[in-house]
Amino acid sequence: MPILSPITAEAFCTSIENALLHPTSTDRSINRIQKTLNGMPEGKLFLAKRGDNVYFITEQDGRHKYISKHSDHIYSLLRRRYLGDLMEILKLSGSNKVSDNARRTKLIARLQHFICSCERGNMNIARIVLTRNQYNWFTSDFRQKSIDKTKALRTKSGLYVRSKSERDIINRCETFAVPLHYEEMQVVYVKDLVDELYHDLIDEGFIKGELSNRGSEYSRQLYSLKGNSIHWNVPAGLQSMNATGSIWKTYYPPRGTVTMFNDIKSVFADGSLFLWEHAGLMSQFKYRFNASERNSVLKFKHVVTEENFLETYEYDVDTSEKVDSIIKQRILPRLWF
């Protein structure tokens, strides 16, 4: 099981406060939260503190009763209370009333205090603040690209990464409690993409088969097979198709898939995927070509949209302030609600 970035109460409190500064699609978020609450079991949960210990209490038939931290029911009650507070805060967003802004500030502080108390009570914060879809994805086992740990760098939480910039990005993501997987394997079906290119080349006058004589010019066969790989024979203007690592060269169309390892993968509250690719070796042609081709395929196959895909370069992330700004603008407004 790959190492996961932890979600701590401190990081979540920082994250939710920043996320609520500029909430997007508030009405949609409220409706989604209300729908989730409607499907959850009824019940109230209270926190009690005795010394340094935190206890959890439920109300049944007008009586208060302690509930075990190991109860299957406790996380439903914790998440119900969290979502209830979050919905109240979102309903006050956009109001210009002084009283509403003051109440909103108090509710945010109450929500943060609640999450901190849960952590002191040894509860799993991720299980409370993430949607079921986010949590299942975040805690699931996944295949990760192999990495030479003797040459790798480590983040604060212990993830092995390939570059200083990736380490800095992930460290800042952890500061804002962003659930992420590093270099998670993703298989993308591309046979239709390759078929489309094939037919485009046919239309341009290339043919499948042996060498053919076209007057004074020879037209080479469109492609040749080498084991399970395909080698496209195309004019100089399209030589990128024959570059090392090219999808067209490496993957024979009948196989139909390309295996990718995305730098940073996360999931938003609405269930949509978010990918962050950091292009750190753009001075190298092979790296630059592979990055461009991979990103083009992701967009063509609608794995990601412009809103759900981010590509950065070294100058974008050379300070923690720049990284924080990216996280606050591109991730946090859609991460929690």
C-alpha cells in the first residue's frame, strides 16, 4: 500500500477557512449536502471533555448516552454534524449583512473546534470531512510507478518523489489537507484515437502495405509491426509519431490502451477527477514530447477538462507562495463542498 498524505485537523482548519473565502457554486453545494443528509440516519452527537480526553454522547429518547469510538454508527453522526455546520456556513455566503458575516465567522470557528476535538478523541479526520467517494478513492490501494528510493526525495509525510519541485508541491498540498495519490497508474483506452489518426493518414494518401511506386515518388507502407509495438512510417513533418515513448510507436492499436502515471491525482467533492502534472524537465526533448502527448490524450479522451487539469512549470512553483496561490485558486474551492 503506497504511503498516503495525512489529513490532520490543523491542515483541514487551514484548508476550509481558505476554501470558504471564495466558494463556487454555493447553491449546488448546498443541494448536494442536503441530499447526503437526507440519506443519513437521524441522530445528534455531542462532545464532552474530561481532562485531556474527549468523549462522544448521543441523545436517545430524551436521554444522553455515551457512544463508543469503535461504533460503526459514530462516523455517520460525526459526518452528519460536520455537514450540518458546513451547510449553515454556505447558506450565509454572499450575504452583505453584518450580522450574517459575524454568525458565519462564529460557525467557521465552531466547525474548526469540532474537527480539532475529533482529532483529540482519536477519530479519523479524513473519514469525517471527505465524501464517501473521496474517502473510498483516497484509502483504496493503487498501483504506483516504481521509484528508486536511493535517489528519491521525501515529503514531510514520507512520500518518495522524484524532484524537489514535486516534494515542495506535495508538502504544500499536505498543509491544506488535499487528499492525493502520487503517480497513480491510470489506463486510458486510445484505440479510437489511433484509429482516427490512421484514417486521417489514409485520407492524406498513405497506404497500408508494401512499398508502392507512385510515379517518381515512393510511398512507404503506413506502419510496420515489431512484436507488440507498431512503428509508423510517416513523413518528416510527422516524425514526432516515431519519437521514443510515442503512443503511436509504443502501443499497437488492437491493444487499445495506454498506461499513464499522473504526478498528482485528487478527487473533488462532486466526484470529479483532478490531475496536476508538473513539467520539470522541459529542457529535454524526450520529456517535453512525452508530456505534451500524454496531456493531449487526457484531454482528447475527456479524462479531464480544462477546469480539472493543471500543468505547471518550474517558474510556476519556485516559491511556496506561488504554490499556495495555485492550491487556493484551483483546488480548495471545489475540494470540500
